Amino acid sequence: MGMTLDGDISHDVSVRAERIRQRGIADSMRYYRALGFRRVGTSGYFAWISAADHASKALEAKDDYDPPV
């Protein structure tokens, strides 16, 4: 027998919630990168450096590291 209606709805809500969460993370990363923040190595942290001659200032936001999904 198939899933119950409640099970179908719960699964749909979980999938949608995860998509919304992932979109929020991606939007947040784009926002902070647009402000000049760059990822610290391969960590989950971002930092902003005030020194104009720092190597991170030469790194375009699109070239900042993203861990594999």
C-alpha cells in the first residue's frame, strides 16, 4: 500500500524546507562576498580584511572557494 496523505505532506514539506534553507545559505554567501568577505581557507567561515594589499582583495567573489556539495 502507498504512503498516507500525512506522510506525503510531511515529505513534501521537508523537501521544500530544505530547498528554502539551501537558498538562504546561498543568498547569504553571495551577499557577504559582494561586501568583500572571502572564505577562510576551506572552512565554513568568512572574513573581511581591511588591508587593501591583502591577497583576498584580488580574489573575485566568483573565484572564492566553495566546498563540494
